[in-house]
Amino acid sequence: MRAALRMGLLYLLALLFLFALGHRNQVEKARLERVKAHLEALSLKEEALLKEGWEAVRPHRVLDWAEKGGLIPMSQGRWAP
């Protein structure tokens, strides 16, 4: 009888351990999915910012910005009357 109780207790402890291990794995899997989604969002945001930065420094955009600020390119400034 004592051996059966001991084995039953060990069996319950093993089940409890497996339950806790499975729960921990599920929590870690959910956290990993959230981190992957966040990383993907950051990657898309980085790509958009890089495109925006590239568009901002294109030569014709810089020239337009300089002309709005009253600057004249050197190539035109030398020949201006």
C-alpha cells in the first residue's frame, strides 16, 4: 500500500512538472512571437526611414531646398551678373 502511494505521489509530481514545463514553453513561444512581430515592425520602419532619407538627399531635392533658402549653386553664381 505504501509503495502504491509513493508511486502515485511520484506520478503526480511528474505530471505537475510536465504541466509546468509545458506552460513555460507556451509562454516563451508567445513571447518569442511578440518579439518577432516587433522586430518585423521595426525592420519595416527602418526601411521606410531609409527610403525617406534617400529621397531627402537626392540632388534635385537638395537644389530645390537650397534655392528656396536663397542659395545659388556655385556653377550659376560665377556667371550671374
